[in-house]
Amino acid sequence: GRARACRTWYSHGVVRRPTRLTGPPVILLAHMAVAGAAIVPAPALACGASPTPTFTITGLWPGDGAIGVARNSGIVVTAAASSEPGGPGFPVVVTLVDVLTGTTVPGRPIEWYSDQPTAAWYPVEPLLPERAYRLEASVTGEEIPTEDSDTVTSTFVTSGSLLAPLVLLGDIEISLSGSDFDVQACENTSCGPANCVAAGTRRALMARIELPAAEGGQAPGNAYRARLYFTDDAPPSATEPDLDGVGPSDDQHDVQITHYLELVTGEPTTLEQEIFEEDFDYAPCFTFVVWDPAGHKVETATCLPVMSPEEVRSLAGISPTASSVDGTASSDGAVEPYISEARSSGCALRGSPGHSNFVLAALAALLVRLSRRCRAVNLVRAE
């Protein structure tokens, strides 16, 4: 069947400063959704001893006998694991040799997560035109044993051309709305959330993020890999994959969430991310990074205006006197509902049916200020 437009591999890696909203011991499971796509969780981490997987290489690209391979194409190696691996990759050594001269081609590995263990590698410089190359791949690693010591090989011939540039077909577009979600309260254990129970509903400010399509470059299986970073006040100073050797970002973000995506070439993607109410003002920033196995990478970023905790609650439609989680009893034991609507055509603020006077009053001054800055919602810094 037809490939899906987007798959979210992980929505973990959350870094948030502990506040009155984020402290232990209870985890409130947050909402995250991708339009028209399955949400695929990260591989589970076993709490006890688990067998170390062994790997058998099952495929190489380019395959044996391939011709007309673009000179700057990446190499993709797939494998089968004997047990559930602890991550999407596997330890592999890739060697590319010029058949005519016997010279080994220098190259670099690049992250390439997939349904099965997959590794990618690309040459530092484009290969010579219309030249035969021998590709060798073998599983390796001091701590991870190999199922066999055989090297899998293929021979292919390049074309005289290069891949088309990898490009984004548009900008990030963001709209805000208040929404209600079911919430589970869970114990925070070393094995992850446990003993989850229903904890009512929760009102939150959601950002609907429309990500541009990408095309060009190399798209195995008609797909690229991508990340969406959600940070406070500024985009990350460095993004993965690190193709320039600058090292990991040393940013000190109080809010930092990363979504890992698989994108079908030429198709845009829409997902949602909660704008967290923290105990400090911050500007929600979104950075979108797309890459291919040939070492091509493009990114773009945008930041919303700075929001105070009170503005986040107002835009979500939460009463100043209400709890953020519906189901928490007031002093007289009654549950206080707070579902309401905030609407502005300029900033695309949307919510559920019904109006509350407190929302309109709280938003009056804010909308005057934001009306001059709604352009910032769709302002994109393109590299």
C-alpha cells in the first residue's frame, strides 16, 4: 500500500525544569498527535537482564549490479536482529572501494532510523563518474557479537550526475487553540510510567504545526528522516545529525522536546505540540530539520511571541481560579468546570464551543499586543 505521510518514532527526550507543574512523583501523560499518521513509540527498555541481540545483514543499497547510481548517493544497510534491539541502529562497518584503483573511499555514517535495524553512510566527496565501486558491509562491535563473520558485498556503477538538492517546499505555519484531553496519573518508576489511572480531563494550549514538504536529495523508500525541536526562547544552536563536526548543542533550555519523524517525499506533515504553562515567561520556538542518507540536510525555524503563564492559560481557555486538571475537587468538594473558547482570526486561536467572559476579558489586552505580532507566528528563518 501507499506509504504514510509521516511517522513519529519518538516523542521522548523531554527536558523541562521541575516546577509546580512538572515535579515528581506523579507523571501526567501529555498529548501529542500527528495528523494522518501512526504514533510509533521508542523501543521498550527492559527492566531486567535481556539478551544482547545479534545482527545479520539482509540488504545493501546500491544493490549488486546497480548502474546509473548518482555520484553523491548514500549507502543504506539493513539487518535483522535476533532479539528486540535497544535502538534503531546497529554496529556496522562500511567500506567502499574504487574497483579500478583499489582506493578506499572516505566516508561518514549518518543516523537513519527505520522499522528494522538500519545504518547509512555517505562518501565525503562525490564519486567519480561512470566508475565501478565495490561496497562491503560487515557487522562489528566489541560488546555486540556478530551472528557470522561474513562480509556482504555488492558492485555498482555510478552515473555522470549528482542528486538534486534537498529543499523544503515552504515554511512552518502555526496556529493555537485550547483543547481538552483525557489524563492519566502514573507512578514514575525506573521502568517508566506504571499503575496509571484516569485523572479526569485536562485543558491545554496546543500548537498545530504545519511542516513543509521536502523534495530532492535521496529518499530510500520514498522517505526522508526529520526532527522537530520544541524549545524555549531560541532554536537550538546545533541540530542533529551533526554533519559539520560542531558537536552537540550546549544550550541551556528549560523546555526541550524532540519529535523524530519519517517524511514521505513531497508531502507536508501536520502535528500538535502542547505549549506548556511554566512558572516563567518564554517564547515557544520550533525548529524543523530534514536529512537524507547522502549527507544533505535542510532546516528552518520560527518562534512565537513571548508568553507569560497567565497568557498561556488565557489562550487555552482556563479560568484563573480553575485547576489545570479537571477532576481536582475544590474546597467544598465540587468539581469546577472550565471549558471555554478563545478565538482570534489573526492568530488562529480556536477552542471548543461556548464563551466565557473571563477569557474575553483576559485576552483583550493580549490580543491587542499580539495583533501586531501575529506575523511572527509564520515568520521563518530559512537557511
